[in-house]
Amino acid sequence: MHIVIIGNGISGITAARHIRKNSDHEITVISAETDHFFSRTALMYIYMGHMKFEHTKPYEDWFWEKNNINILNKYVEKVNINSHQLQFSDGAQLAYDKLILACGSKPNKFGWPGQNLKGVQGMYSFQDLEGMEKYSKGLKRAVVVGGGLIGIEMAEMFHSRHIPVTFLVREKSFWNNVLPQGESELVNREILRNNIDLKLDAELKEIIADENGRAKAVIINTGEEIQCQFVGLTAGVSPNISFLKESGLDTDRGILVNHYFETNVEHIYAIGDCAQFKEPLPNRKPIEQVWYTGRMHGETLAQSLCGNKIPYTPGPWFNSAKFFDIEYQTYGSVQANIPEDQESLYWENEDGKKCIHLVFRKSDFKMVGVNLFGIRHRHEVWDKWLRASKTIDEVLTNFKVANFDPEFFKTYESQVVEKFNKKYPDRAIQVIRKKRLLEYLGL
């Protein structure tokens, strides 16, 4: 059986590796981006000088031939579901028995005048990194459009080279469609602390060209004109599925799949950023554009294709990121606006760079989720607590267990517990702690 995978990102390559571990099927991976798999999340560190491109490749170039995985650097223009054929841009064709679509995402463009000028691009692919490198020479100011994770990464990239950055965020506070007010304002302060020109409530209206067709300024909703020679479009990404429009596959924003990653067409599957669940799992979005979910998609589908058909059951949501020097972790569900049936306990350190936000149900105090900024906890501990539906007082009673390398980092459990005890004096933490002390003393 010939399994063809379009896309050599984390989803496609994980699927290829696990199919090879469990079968002798013929495998072909196709990508027009790079010859070999690399860590997309590490692209920023190449620009910042912390890594070289070869450092981002988890496997040596000989790995693929040794493991009998064919690699093709080609661009797929069309999928013919009736003949089981792929049409490439160079006119060549390739037959498949089973097809895995792992074609990722592309940066959003919303029809802004000038969005296709030179020096205007997103930050997603290796080619985007090359473009940033090219246009950074002699760059006096960059404008980054979009207040999300890719936007703040691009701002940090330019900042690392001492290139002035104006950051346009459409919302009233950074990423406040995802982060609650406390966390969002904490990130605002970190952005400003790094001398980034943060403009909130600011929308891009037009990009102005110079005589050579390169960006020279932007105009925003206030009418202000900002001189710049580079415009980063980081207002989110969308599934890269335009080449599938006439294929017969059911699509919405992404390629529609069930929990086995099956599409409406037999023998065709979709995983990673391009897949959209017809029925999303609880507390999860229909499209999961995160590195670790892409890996899990690939692992799960590989099992099914090798005779062990299993559904996708990822467990509690988690994610991590970095905002300049502040690490961010989230476990479970912490919404930007806490629902009526939930309560939260927000603690922020006096330095304004660390916080813990615990969210739990009003009815029974069972944990729903947690946000951590500037403090690192162990994923396996929070996964266990959330799966077991622990109450907040059970969690806080054992809070120190979650600390990551506490011998190297200052801990703040007592401050969080103290705040909880003051807010909810009728709960059991004080009683439990007293009981444990008495037991320790043998009384």
C-alpha cells in the first residue's frame, strides 16, 4: 500500500514515522517548503542568532532514506479523488492508495490595500524567515499587525536586532479575546517594558508603496501615517486548503473530519492545522493549530492506518508560549470572560511579571483550568488533577507538587493559598493544613 502525505510539518512527519514503526507500507512525504522536516516553532531563534537552520532539524538528512521514507520537494496543484492521483505544478503526477492531508496553515490577509507589496509578509514558513532576513538589511522600522502569538514573536525578533517596532493590536488589550484582563494587561506591560511601540485599538487601513513597490508606510484607523519599510501580517492563520476547492472534499474553514481524521472521501484523511473537526471535543476548538496537537494527530492516525483504529482522545487542553522574557502555560479551560457558573482566583506577584489564575466551578469548586505567567508547573501534575476533577482546595493543599524544579526557582504557593483562604474562609485548606500539622506532631 502506498501512503502519500502532503506536508512535512509536525503532523505529517509524525504520521510517517509512526506508520513506518508499525508497518512496511510505502510512504511518500511531499512538501514545497523545505527538503526535510524542521521545527517550525524554532524559526524565530534562527533569526535571533540562537540557532542555525540545521539545529532545527530533529533528524539527520540520511534518516529518511534509512527508514525508507520517500521525500519529494514538489508543489501539489490538484487532488483527483476519482483516479487517486496528485497533480504537481511541474505537470508530473503521483498515484496513492491512501492520502494524508497535513498541509498546514497560511497567514491571513484581509484585503488591505498594499498587502502584496515587497516587504509585506507573515511569519509561518521557512520562506517567510528568508523574507524577514532579506528585508531586515537597513530596516529603520517594522510594523507588526495582529495581537497574537505570532505577532509578539515577530516583534521580539526585530527587537533582538535593535530594529524599532510598532505593534498594532486591534483589541483594547493584547490577545484579550483569549486572555482574561489580568493576564492581558501583564503582557501589555512586558511589551512596553521592552520599548515596543504598542498601539491598542489600532487597525491597519492601508500600506503605502515607495517608487520600487516596497512598503514605505502604513495608515491606521486614526488616520496616523507610520513610516516603515516592513509590515508583518500576523493577524492569525487559516488552513492552507485553496488547492482542494474543486476536489470533492467537504471543507469549511478547514477540511472536515471525524474523530478518526476521516474525510468524506474514503482513503483520504486530514490532520494538523488544516483539519477541522465536525464535532469538536469538549473545551476544544474545531481547528487545533498547536504543535503538540499536530503531533498527537499524526500518532493517532498512524495507529488507525496500521490496523489499530482508535479515535482522537487528547485529554485536557494545554499550551505554552513565551512573551519576551515571560513564560506562559495554560491547562484546561480559562476563558477571556469567566462564565457565570465559574469563579476564579487571580494572584499576581508584586513585580507585575508573574501571576497564577485558577478557575473553578461555583457549584462544587472543581477545577476548570489554570493560567501561569512567569511560573512553570509540571504538565503531568495538572493533567492528572484535571482528569480527576480535583477541587481547588485539594489542588492548593498539594500545590507544591506541581512546581517545576523548585530548587532553582522561587515558589509562591503560600501567597496563593493565603489569598484563597481570605476569599473563601469556609473551605477546607486551613483545616487540612492544621490537621496535617497535628498529625506530624503526633497530637
